[in-house]
Amino acid sequence: MIDKATAGWGMIALACLIPVILLFALGPAAVDLDRYANFTHVLGQVSGLIGMTLFSITFVLSSRIKAIEDIFGGLDKVYRVHAMTGGLALVLLLFHPLFLVMKFIPQDMKLAAIYLLPSGFWAVDMGMIALAGMILLLVLTFYSRMRYDRWKISHTFLGLVFLFAVLHVFLVRGNASRDEIFTGYYLYASFVSLIGAAGLTYTLIMKSRLVGQAMYRIKSIDRKEDGICDLIITPVYKPITFLAGQFIFLRFYNRQTGRESHPFSIASGSDSKEIRIIIKNLGDFTSNLGGLKVGDRLGVEGPYGRFNSLGKKEDQVWIAAGIGVTPFIGMAEDVHHRKTKGKVDMFYTVSDTKDLISLDFLKKVQKDTPNFTLIPWVTKEKGRLTVDAMMRQINGVLEKDFFICGPDRFKESIKEQLISKGILKKNIFSEEFSFR
Amino acid sequence: MKIKTLVTWSLIISFFQFGNILLFGMLEGVSFSFAYGAFAIIFFGTIILSLRSRLQTKKELILAITLSLLMVVPMVILADNIKEYNDKSKEFEQAQIVLESEIEEISSSNRYFIEYITFIGDQISVLNDNSKSMQSEIDRIMAETAAIGRPAPAATPQAIPTTAQQIMTIPDYFEEDEHHEEEEEEDDD
């Protein structure tokens, strides 16, 4: 049976294939594909059509709509798909003009060069502006280490880039290419524009009015020496309902932190009235949290994510690295309160003993709950945590579900090791930290 | 493959391709400012990508630049080959056009020749028919002549008096008539 995520990818693939099918069925493109000029021209058209479709889909994926989250199994997965479609769109749109000019290369390199430069044909120039903007903004996304809030503002400008791209799509047929692309092309162009514009409008304007935020205030702040900020927030009006392991977007109404919303894992048991948030200073926005004070108000959007133990196998292995322990603290609270039957083995790896967060609480859960085992793993003393090392301490790994949270490289490494030991992918759950 | 790696390599390849085309275009006469743009794209693009991407070691950076530069060579070779192929293709097309017009000319001459032969054939057929009808007429005359007991005239054109010969005999005929008239006048007396 096809899982939802595969179906989601299938829908994206279908949306990309439709214009290509129309191009070959209803356009003049299919003729004489064995000729070099026609082949490269069609290649350019196909890359443009698919690239533009993917570009419009990225706006829908970034809208945080619950239905899309359900399809891909969590908002973190949706953002990963968003990054992949955005990246693929950039790759295809980069090669769109290159394929189109390749037909000129054998005859006249000068003509090919002129075609790639602003020419006064607005239909083509709009496309160039869009591509240049897209390159700039996505290079910032993939390679820059700029502050999250600044990056997010820069990323919003992709809406403007999309507008130029749409103008290019609509104008290029009559003004520049002078050939029929395919019958119904304007219908396709309208559809693509509508998808992108709808996603963009919802994200920028509609979402804040339709979804809204729950208002909370800071009840306590515990600042630790190693740059950890432990917050307890309490609802001003109505609390949100959530499951342990999920995450929320917080918008601090504080001048120093700025008003941009940021994702944080919930470190509280399911449906607690108060929410515990543990934030590590990673040198970006989190370094500005020193200005927070008790009583500050903050907006809470969510919850999001599917990283929780509900509906999974009873016997579980939790693997946390560094600050990745936060969702497990909430999940441990659930185990503690609900006295679940299944056996839970929690591996918690840090580089130094002083980096262990909430160790006392986790030890208390272990003491009170016989089926919960905590295995702290300090790499300075024991070396890197490996699946072989874990398997020496637990039995029956094939009958368990695995939950991993930590830095990307750590997660990937553990996943690969688990798969090599015969653990099925469907039994491995992980949470993405990075949303850019 | 991670999407970031794919994007990185796509950016490097496309930047160099943009740069190649613009540079070759410059060599063929595109203005200096555009060439400057091409150099800027290659230079800054490569530096940014190599510093900000996964290509952080010297080895990877050298590999990326070498691969990108190597792309110029096959592109030029490809362009030359395609140009040659296209030139030959054009020559072939022109030769084909000439050949087709010649074939058309020959076939039109051929048509005329066939029509001429058909015409000659028709004429021969008509002559044959005339010859047959003439023969049957001669046969009929010979049969009639034999029927009245006179020797059949020679079936040669010389045996049949021509109009000229007939005219030549007319004076004799009139002379005979004058004798008859004199005899008739004497009778009246």
C-alpha cells in the first residue's frame, strides 16, 4: 500500500508531468526531435515548465497547512520537501535558458551570448530578472549563515521573484518565442500562477488572520552557564493542545529578540497547561534571548510535527544527542504519568557530563518507572555512540521502534547503522531541526 | 544525493556554461561590458560556492574548477562538430534540391516524350485505318470491274487517269461534237 508521503510526491510529480504531456500531445514540440536544434529547444521548454510548476508548489508547501502536514508526516518533513522542490526548481530553471540557447551555438556563438543578455524584449528580460533573483535568494538560503530573521525576510522576496517569473510565463509566448508552446498553455500558466499566488497570499496575509496564535507569557526563566535557557510559559487565555514531542512556533514580543517566529520543541508532557521550552544558544537568534524577562508576552502557533510515541510499537528506543533531548523530556513525562506498558530505552549522548540537560528529572522517571531505562553516553569517556554499542545493552531490536533527535549528521549516521542492522525504515522516526 | 549538493553542482556547471557562452560570444564581437559580466559571474560564483558549499577542501575545489574548465573543451568540440555537420547537412539539402529539380525536369521531358510517342502511335493507327479502308475500296472497284466484263484497270495509280489527263482529252471530245453538228445541218437541208 502506498503511504501518504509517497502519494504526496506522486501528486507533485503528476503536476510536473501534466504540462510536459500537453507539450508533446498538443504542441509542435514533438516533431523532428532527432534534429539537434529542436531537441535542445524542447529540452529548454520542458525544464522551464517543470521548474515553474515546482516553484509554484514551494509556496503551497511553506504555508504550514495541516492537510499538507498530514500528507508528508509532519511539518519538518514538509519543509524538507519544500527545500527539495525549491532546489530542483532552481536547477531546472538554471538550465532552461542554457538549453534554449544551445540551438544557436553551432551556427553563431554571438547570437547565443546575446540571447542570454538583456535585450529589450520584456518577456525575456522578466525571466532573467526572476532567475537572477532566484539564484541570489536561494544561494543565501543554501550557503549563507545569516541570522534566521534576516534570512526569513530575504526569503519572502521570492514572492516578488515569482511575480516576475509569472509575467515571463504569460508574456513569452506572444512576444519572444513566436511559436506555439501548446494548446491550453495559458490555462496551464494561470493554474501555476494561481497555485503559487494562493500559497504566498495565505502565508503572508491570510494565515495570521485565519489560524491565529495563542497568547502566552513567560512564567520563569532559568539561564544556565552553558548557554541553555530553560523557559516555562503559561497561557494568558486559552492553552493549546499538543502531544509530547511536537514543536511550536514562538513569536516573542520583545524588541531585542525581534518579532519573527521561530520553531522550538516542546519539553512538556502531552496537554500540559504550561509549556516548557529549552533553548540552546547557537549563535543566531538564540543569542538575543538574554533580553527576555519574566512576564514577557509571546504568541504560540501550532503544535506541529508527528514526533511522538502514540500509535507506535510499545517497545521503543529513544536516541537523543545534545539539545535534541528536548522532545524526549516531554515524552518521558508522559511515560512517568501514564505508566505505559512498553519498554523504553533512552540513550542520551553529549560530549561532556555538564551538557546533560534535565538529568535529575530523567533519573527520577527511571526510578519511578521500571520499564524506562536511561543510558547517558558521554563521548569524552565512552567514545562515539554507535548502534553496535546500543545493541550490546538492549535486546530484540527488530521488535522496537526507534526515535532519533539531534544534529543532522548524527541522525543520518545512526539511521544508516540501524538500517544496516536490518531495522526497517518505517520503524525509524526522526525530527528535523533545520527549517532553512 | 542531497539537494544542496545537487544545487551546488548545478550552479557551478550552469555558471560556467553561462560564462563560456558569454566569453565565446565576446570573442565573436559581444561588447566588453557583457564579457565583464561573464567574468564576474564565473569569478564570484565559484568563490561563493566553494566557500559556502560542501566543496571546502582544496582537493574538492580544484576538482570542481578542473571539471568546469574541462567542460569548455567538449563544448567547443561539440560546437565544431555540430557546425560541420550542419554545414554538410546544408550542402546536402542544397544538392538534394538541385537533384530534385533535375529529376523534375527529366520527368517533365519524359512526359513530353511519352506524349509525343503516343501522338505518333495515334497517327500510325490513323494511317493504318486509312490504308485499310483504301485497300477495301480498291478491292470493291476491282470486283465491280470484273463483274461488267471489262478488264480490270491496273491497280496502279498510273492506270487511273488523272484530272490533268482528263482535261487533255477534252478538245478531241469537242472536235467529235463539231462533226456531229455539221452532219445535223446537212440533214436539215
